[in-house]
Amino acid sequence: MGRLDQKVAIVTGGGRGLGRAMAVALATEGATVTVAGRTAAALQEVVQAVKQLGQEAWAVPTDVAEESSVNALIDGVVARYGRLDILVNNAGAILRKPTLEATATEWRQVIDVNLTGTYFSAVAAGRHMVRARRGKIINVSSVAGAGGRAGMAAYCASKAGVMNLTRALAIEWAPHGVYVNAIAPGQFDTEMGAPILSNPTLREELLAKIPLRRIGQPHEIGPLVVFLASEESNMMTGEIVYIDAGLNAS
């Protein structure tokens, strides 16, 4: 307890799945947490869960694909709490469709949320963090950013972009005390993974490719997020940390 006492954190896409688990993990270690996303009811449920831990929480409906919405989120948190220490860029979108059938609009929707949304959020937070000469930014990529997946061209491209955006910002902001790292999850038991995990055939095909032969549970990502948000990771920036049961190694 207390590794993040007096720290102020934002988790985008914080209303469900991995985002919810990340927000709860940060709060458990003492952080004040703002959860952002497009579904107000889901955000409020997370706020209540955090408050039951005895921590302050705030829900801010946000569309990360809109720069003005992101700026309002970041500036609002700084105005409310007087600081911003941790940003977790978790908001994400996925498209599973053969590339020749996907539309330009669908391509843009995935890129706008996963890559451009991460950029908008990092830049808005970076303005405050660089000035304060402190901060931890944790971008959520994917194992799909390190290799291709059939029928997931937009998702793979966006998550690969997040990886190199992470490296570029880490180099640029290191002299200002701002750390930028990324997490690359494999398959977790979340709403986003439901189309595969709910299909017995597809689930078994996926498990056969994973060395540990298991699917991650959302709470298992929490300790990694806390570590990257804490001073314990101060020797790390520009890193891509895989949490995938060995999938990327296979």
C-alpha cells in the first residue's frame, strides 16, 4: 500500500476491461484516479469501486479521437487537483474484417482512437509534465503491434505506431524528467476479446499458439501498471513491456 500516495493519475478507456483493472490497481496503491471514456455509466461504476478503496476518483466522459475533448480532460484534472503525475493511454478500438472489405472510414476510426488518441493525450499531458519536470506516461500497445494478424490491418498498424511513438517521446522528454513506456498485452479475458474467447474453436486455436496455454485476467495487468507508474521503474523509458503468456516469443 502507498507506493503512489499523493499521485494524480488518468486512465483513458477506464470504464471496463483492462482500463478498469488499471484504475483500481493505481488507486489501491494510493493514487487519485480520473477515469475517462465514452460511456458515462461505466465510468461511474469504476469511480464507486475506487471510492470503496478510500481513494478519490473522478469520471470524465471523453472522446480521445477529438483533440479538444482530450485537452479538456487533461486541463480539467490539473485544475481540479493541481498536478498530473501519471497518464495511462488505454483507450482502444479494434476492427476484425478482411482488409479488402474494410472501408476508409473504418480504418480512420481505429487509427484515430488507438494512435492519434494516444498522441493527443500524451501531448496534452506532456505540456504539464515537462513544465513540472516529472511524470509517467504508460501507453497501451499490443502484441499485434509487433507482428501482423490477418483481418486486423488497422489495429496492427495503429499499435505498431504506438510503440514507436512511445520511443520517440521517451527520447524527447527524458531530459525533462518525463518517462514514457508502453505495455503490449496479449489475449486477456475482456469485452474486446469476447468474439474469439466465446468461440470454442477459435479459443483453442489461440491457446495452441500461446506457450503458457492460458488467457490473462484483467487484474493481472495491474501490478505492471503500478510498477511503471512508480519510482521503482526510474531506470526505464522508451521500453515496450510484453505481458502475453509468451505469445510474442513464440
